[in-house]
Amino acid sequence: MAEFVPGRFDCLITDVSMPGRSGLELQERLRELGSSMPVIFITADTSPATEARALRGGAYACLTKPVNDEVLFHLLQNAMNFAGRSRRNERRDPPSDD
């Protein structure tokens, strides 16, 4: 996270369970840093509580392993389109009071 640069990546695909920091903690930290980057979770954890936490935290999707390649590709395309629209909206100049 020390090297995180906003806008450098369009989407994050991560697992829920990782050594050191969970994917859920990673997503939480990104949101604290102001990132609206879409996050797609791929996990073996079938707990509804885990999926609910991911989605409440702003996850774009939460997929259970094994993942269908076509489903992942479709979600990734949609997430990239979402990220592109978000960046374009952020770059627009705010309306003037003139």
C-alpha cells in the first residue's frame, strides 16, 4: 500500500484470504485512501457473511472458486467501463457560479 498511486490501475482482482492482509482489509484501506477503483473478489470462502462484507465495502463483484473464465472476463470488462466513466466524471470541471 505504500506504493499505491490513485488512478494507476483500473481494477483490482484479489482473493479474500491472503497472507498478511486480507483482501477485505485491502479494499477497506483503498477506500480510506479515496480510491473508487472497482474490486473483484475471487474466493473459496462460501460464507454469505464474507460476500456481504465485500459488497458492503464497495466490491464490484464477489465470485466463488472455481470461476468461469467468461463470467470473470465479462465482469472485468464492465468494471473497466465503470472505472473509465468514473475517471471522466472526476476530471470534469465543476460548474462555475457565473
